[in-house]
Amino acid sequence: MISNIAQGVQAFTSNAFLVGGERTVLVDTGANFDAVSGLRDHVDSPDLELEAVVLTHTHPDHVGNLEAVKTAFDVDAWGYDTDVDGVDHAIEDEQRVTLGDHEYVALHTPGHKDDHLCFYSSDSDVLFAGDLVFQNGSFGRTDLPEGDRATLVESIDRILERVSSDLRELHTGHGPSVTDEPYGHVELAAKMARQV
């Protein structure tokens, strides 16, 4: 089960996806809201056993609640770059990571930020895309430090080559998740990102 604990929050935040199952993890923590209460509100039991935080990247809107979540649930954070404060363990490109009940492959996808990762499960046909692509062909900003449009296009192309055209769910860093032909949204993002 995947639920966005930041849904409905009226603050500058990313989405923060609680992935329940065999290994309950939080994908990104969001910022500027009480993520600890949000996590506890999204489970039937007040004794949530969160096992890890997994980060798509470390822009402030994705990690603002990181320390609070780590402290409240006594968990470590996993991300691409352990030189970033709060990231305890590295996830390498192509490393397998269990989120909930499924195994995902971590794909290093820079262009929006150097430490950006996407997570794809071929078993469940689910993609956590962070800020690489969004609904309706939108794509991550490249005007921030470490942003680069050509690199972003390469990263989107990599995702298109890797994920199935039968992709069932696209969970993005901002905006709604896509469950209606999500592969087409990624294809459109590749096209739009090429336009100057």
C-alpha cells in the first residue's frame, strides 16, 4: 500500500510516500508540516514500525522533515550521496532496494539534482520518479544549482528505456500520482524537456 502523507498539506513541500508491507519505508519526508503525526495518522496502529527513509534527492522540500522522522522512529536514511547531512547509507545506481512488498531498482537520474534517484519495480510496474517527471509531461527544474537540461533529458530517456510501457503507477515528487497510462506522461516529459 502506498499513501502520500503530504496530501492536502498547504505548505511548500514535496510528496512523501509511505510504502507499507514487508519493509515499511517512507520515500522522501517532505517539509514544513508535521510528518511524524502525518505518518501516525496514515496507519491503523499508533505503533508504526517504520524501517527506513529512502530519498529521491536532497532538495530542502524533500528532506525538511528528515531529522524529525529519523528521531521519532529511530530509523536511518538512504540516498545517493552520504556526504549530504542526514543521509546515513548510500544507494548506488542499479542497487536493489525493498520498498514495502516489492523489490525496486534504484536508477541514478541527475539533471534536476546530482544525487537524484528514481525507483522502479518491474514486478509491480510502479515508478517513484521524484522530481524527474510529473503529470502531463512536466519535468524537473534545471535552473537550480546542479541542474542541467541535457542531463535531465538523458535521465528521462533512461527511464523510458528501463520501465515497461505497461507502467501502472507513477508517483511523483509534486502533484498527483498518475495511474491512467503513466508511461505516456513520461514520454511526453521527454518530448517537452527537449523543447527550448
